[in-house]
Amino acid sequence: DTAVSQTPKYLVTQMGNDKSIKCEQNLGHDTMYWYKQDSKKFLKIMFSYNNKELIINETVPNRFSPKSPDKAHLNLHINSLELGDSAVYFCASSRQGLGGANVLTFGAGSRLTVL
Amino acid sequence: KNEVEQSPQNLTAQEGEFITINCSYSVGISALHWLQQHPGGGIVSLFMLSSGKKKHGRLIATINIQEKHSSLHITASHPRDSAVYICAGGADGLTFGKGTHLIIQP
């Protein structure tokens, strides 16, 4: 059983399109995250949700909108895709509270390519 | 300047060597994380520590809170240890280092 699962694993799309990446965790964790890893492999937090509530919202264009229907799911919707959005997006979860003091479990990543 | 700095950026060593990767941070942290990212791309949490030292198999992580410095050591390194090692710290969200690309040659 995969602990944190993301779909799709690969996504190739045209500029201007809208796409979503889904994330589900079966660990019973309270907090979920989205991270972006750019072409230089640098990881950066985008969003964090704790029990369906937005906790962290880093400087991310408002074309990116996270949605958490329940604490086991955190989906990422991206409008009007741009070339610079091409990256690997990682979902993660942790037991409770915020990521600073909790072990993170990562999904396998979703590689987004915008043409 | 990144708030979490790692060194070296790249490290190539021979199988069996003792490996040290360093991490210095300027952010306030609740804990310091060491992550491993394999060539296939998946990220695994190795350690989370807020003081002292932790050991798991051949991996050892230490942290000095006063000096804001952490080290990851690998004893008896093996080619399967080849990966990118990332340190991260923070109070709320995590700030990541740029990673250390480690290659262990047979």
C-alpha cells in the first residue's frame, strides 16, 4: 500500500492549459504539503494544509490553487500553465503540526512538462 | 544567500570510504531534516533531529544547535549510497539546502 500517492506521475501539456495533480495519503497524517523541485533540483515549499486548513502559502502565483476536500487529500490545480511551471511537484504529509518538527513522508513526485 | 547551505555540492568517493556532508543554517528551526533522493527521483526522510546524534545502520547524523551546523556521515560507503542528500530546516515550513550529489564508485 503506497503511503503517499500522487497522480499523474508524468504530465505533458501545452502553455495556457489548466491541469490538476492529485495527492492522497493513507497514513492518517494531519498535515499535507506541496513542494516544487525545479530543473536545478532545488526544493521549495509551496503550500501546507493542516486538517484541511491552509497554513502555509509561500510566494506562489495565484494560478496555483490547492484544494483539500478532506485531510487525506490535497490536490494542486494550476491555471494558465506557463513554461516556467515545468518542474517536479512533490506531495508530502506529516503526523501533526507543521513540517519543522515532524518526519515527512513524500510521494513519488509528478513531473510536469509545459510545452 | 540561501538560509540553508550544504557542502560539498558534489562528492565522488571510492567504495568503503567514510563520507561527511555538512549543513549550516541561519533560520530558526524546530528540527533539522536529512533527506535522500535517489536517481529515480523519490525522496526519503533519513533523519529528523533537534539535538545530539542519531544513527541508523551506516548513517549517522549530528547537530550542534549553538553553531547551527549539522553533519551527515556514511560509514563503509557503498555504490547504492549514490544519491542526492538534502538537508532542510525550519519552524513552520522547511527551507531546503541545494543538495549534495554523492557518487560512490566501486
